Amino acid sequence: MSACTPWYAGTVRDLRGTGAAAARAGRPPAARVCPRPGRVGRVRSSIGDVRLPDLEPFDGDLEDDAVLDGVELRGRDLTGSSATDARFLETAVVDCVLDDVALDHARFADCVLRDVRSHTLRAVGSTWRDVALSGCRLGAVQLSGAELQRVRVTGGKVDYLNLREARLTDVVLDGCVIGELDLVAASATRVTLLDCRVDRLDVTRATLDAVDLRGADLSGLDGLAHLRGAVISGDQLLGLAPLLAAHLGLRVVG
């Protein structure tokens, strides 16, 4: 990587005219950073590889209905902020504290979040498309009803990840430590866990399609009857044997 190449270099899907996308946000934004001229479309090569243009520092406050486009928030303590229905377009959030931040129904597109810390983060009904998160240390994360598409989470730790009734498509969790991964009634398609530790996974009433759990060290599992569509290893199958026997009402003797 050259000296002038930012750490968040990668590749992301074509998002031409992000200024126009911001203008379609619905209501007039409370805060807006206008896109710079000269942006060109980019082509996404793989999940979570995000290349951002040169970003402008953003030192303002997060506000409901705001549109942040082509900016970087770095080293900020945003505790208690509310950005409900906000739009984050081609934006980086780096080394920030997001304790008790409200992001309900917010939309993230072509964004990078790195080394973010939060005890409690609420983003119910939010949308995440082409987003990369790395090195984040989070407590309770409320993403119920959210939509995640082409999202990669690399490293970091989450105590409780609430994805109830969420929709996940092309999501990769890589090298994460998760206390509880709650997928109750969620819809998950092409979700992959790589070198992850998950203390408890709950897939009760979930709909799974090509969900690869082979790279996960699972300590506990709820919703065994709804594992259809998941991919597991032979060793994991042996580990699930007692749960399978209990689910089927089998008595294992000898």
C-alpha cells in the first residue's frame, strides 16, 4: 500500500451520484455535507472491500434526518447522540465512542467503521449496504428488523448482537468474538462465519439459506429445529448430537 493510499482502501459497488442519492433521502436534512465534484463510479469486487474517495473531516453533531456524504468522523465521543433516519453515504467512522447512540432507521451505504466502541448501540430497522466494520468493541447492539447486505465484520467483540427479524444477505463475520448471536425470526442468505467464537446462537424461527457455520466455535445453540439451510462440519455435528437426541426424544443408552 502506498503512502498516499488510505487504510480503508478496497473496492465497493458502483454508487454513482451519491449527492443525488442523498437528495432522495425523503425529508430535508438537518445537516449535510455536499459531495465533491469529480467522483467516479467504482465496482465492488467482494463483500466488505470498500474504497472510499478522499474524505473531509466532519466535526459537527449527529442529528436526526441528517445526510452525511463523503466525510470522516475520527476520534469523536458521540455519546447520547441521536441520528434516527440519518443517511451515511461514503463515510468513515474511526476510533469513535458511540455509547447510547440512536440510529433507528438510519441508512449506511459504502461506509467503513473502524475501532468503534459502545456499551449500548441502537439501530432498529436500519439499513447497511456495502459496509465494512473492523476492530469494533461493542456491548449490546440492537439491530432488530435491520437489513444487512454485503457487510463484512472483521475482528472485534460483541457481547449481544440482536438481529431478530433482520434480513441478512451476503454477510461475513470474520475473526469475531460474540457472546450471543440472536437470529430469532431472521432471514439469512449466504452468511459465513470464519474463525469466530459464538457463546450462544439462537436461530429459533429463522429462515436460513447457505449459512456457513463451519468456521464458528459454537458453545450453545437454541432453535435446533430451524437449522435447515445451514452448513456445519462433521465435528460440529458430533457436538450437536446430545441436542439432536433431546430434540428427537431419543434415549441414548450405553
